[in-house]
Amino acid sequence: MSIARPRLLFVSNLFPDAAEPYRGLDNATLLHHLAGQYEIRVLSPRPTLPGGSGKIHRCREMDTRFAPVYFPAPYIPKIGSRFNHRLMAGALGPALTALQREFPFDVVLSSWVYPDGCAVARVAREMHFPFAVIAQGSDVHQYLKIPARRKIIVESMQSAFAIITRSGELGRLLHTAGLAEEKLHTVYNGIDFSIFQPGDSQKARRELGLSPDAPLILFVGNFLPVKNPLFLVKAHAAFCRLHPESKCRLLMIGGGPMESEIRAEARRNGFGDQVQIVGRKNSNEVANYMTAADFLCLPSVNEGVPNVILESFATGLRVIASRVGGIPEVLNHDFLGRLVEPGNLADLLQAFTSLFAESPVIDTIRNHALYFSWERAASEYSILLKKAAAQPRLRI
């Protein structure tokens, strides 16, 4: 006789659709690894200006098993900190009520503390269901600096069974803000080891049309101020001025509002022909670029634990990254790369010089990465979610 699986409802704006297949990709990956243990459905509120009807979203083919429902949730930028979670709760409540008739869920998992997690907490008070929330990064280290959001986050998360943080540093910040330590659980994301694995660097360079011997720095991320890509372009130019014979190349995977500024800076500094912006790439393509590169560089101002760092390790690629957020928790040995002070040009140039002069110990780096499996992450999530589902229904 088969045993019924518990029913898990995932609620977050960070979930992919066909037009934005990388939006909240780590959340979707987690759900696919939990699918053997749970029946899963997805509600994805999409922040929309009040009065807007929102776009029509279609899910990726692989996510049809979760029957995701995308719906507009009013959101007021900048001045809406005191009530955006209420606006989202107003849109979420009817969607939850309608879904519960056909899918009587046992527990809710939300991702992105504010407004998503806070909206779930508000609805949970009325519908009396247990829930857990994933803290991803900027929803903690940036939003806790905004007094109105900080107050709402701390008050709302009191009723969560668990807050799952994707780095220990995020947990520390939430605890300092006033949340009980026993509510906070660090679970690192996983890696797809079938995609991210060591390969033949020269073969990858030939396939990508790259020089077989020019030093190659790789950046993977959104072109946003928090990722500090403009600083990396300037650092690359400074290194090229110091070592003109190297013909060092900077290859940037990603996109975002800073792209035109990055291109202009590369032209202005005189090394624009050695900077290549290749746009957004899928996981297989990113893995091939990692195989070709000498190291990954992330000069971020703030971070949680970026998946791209763990994926780099899985390919045997070293990383230079800012000493911020949860990065030092995983980049904790010199054989993995270097930590640098954010915005410190001399520090970053020294790290470039150091890694170009050293040969990577690929197998050792790969072995370090093996801890970060999605199977391990899903198991840790499942333990918490089953405990949450077993709790008496909330009566607040």
C-alpha cells in the first residue's frame, strides 16, 4: 500500500517562467529534488504596479508537474515599504483559498523574506497553516537596513516555523535583528554535478573561439551595482596596463541595467577589445566557459552564497571574491582562490597576479565542492518541512 506524500505549497515571486527561465532557478531546482517526497504546487505572485493587470506567464515545460499559478500582486516601489507585504497578502489570500479546495496543503514554503514571506505570514494568521521562509541574500542584508522593512520582517517571521538561510551570515544578521536563534537554519544550495565538472580547458577554448594561451578572467552575474561589475572592468584595465604583454581578457556572462555603462567604460579605458560581454547563458554554456577560464571573479558589495561560486568549484575553477556575506563560509582555503576587500583595487590586482602565477589543484577543488549537493540540501529542507507540517495548526 502506497503512503500518501505530504502536500507542499511553494509561494514566491522567485520562480521561473518561460520568458524568465533563470528567475529563482535555485528554488525550482530545490522543488524538483523534493518532488519524490512531496506533492508540490506553486503560487508565484508577480509584483505589479497597483491597477496593472500584469503579464501572462507560462511555465517552463519541466515545471508543469507543479502546475504553477502566476498572478499579479500590487507593489509600490521605494515608498511602499510599510504596506507592500499587505498588498501582496491581499492578492495571495484569494489564490490560496481557491487552491486549498483542490490541494489541501500541509505546509507552505516561501522564498524572499520581504514582501513574499511577510505576506505569507499575514495570510497564515487567518488560514492557520504552518510555514517556513527562505532568506536568500539582499532580502536580509539590504532590507534590514530599511527601518520600516526591518520592523515588519522581525514581527512577521516570529510566526514562521523556520527561517532557512542560504548562508550562516544571513542567519547571524536576522538573529541580531531580533529573531530567535532556534528558528534559524543554514542550508547551502546544491550543485548539478552532471553539468558542472572538470573538463579540457584547451578544448573549451577552441569551442568558444578563445585564445589558447591568453589569461582569462570570468564574471558571471547580473549587471547590477551590488555585483560591482564596473569595478571589475576598471581592475582588468589596471592589470592590463601593468602587464600589457599578457593580453589578459575579461569575459562577462550576464545582463542588466549597467550593460551600456560597462561597455562605455571598457571603450574608455583603452582595453575594450579585451573585454567580451556574451549575454546570459544556460548552465551547460556557463560550465564550458568555466572550464576555459583561469578563475572566476566576483567583486560584489553584498552577497549571500552565490551559486556560481559553488558551481565554479565543481568545475575545478578557482574564485576571487569579495569578503562579504556568506562567501568566506565556502571560500575558506587558499587552494580555492582568494578573498579580497570589496572595492580595494590593490587587493584585487594582487589576487589576479597571485592566481595567474599558481597552478590550480583541480581535484582538490572539486572534492571541496562535493559537499554542496542538491540531495543534501533537499534532505535538510525536508526534515524542517516535515517538522513544520506536524505542528498544530496556528491559532494566533
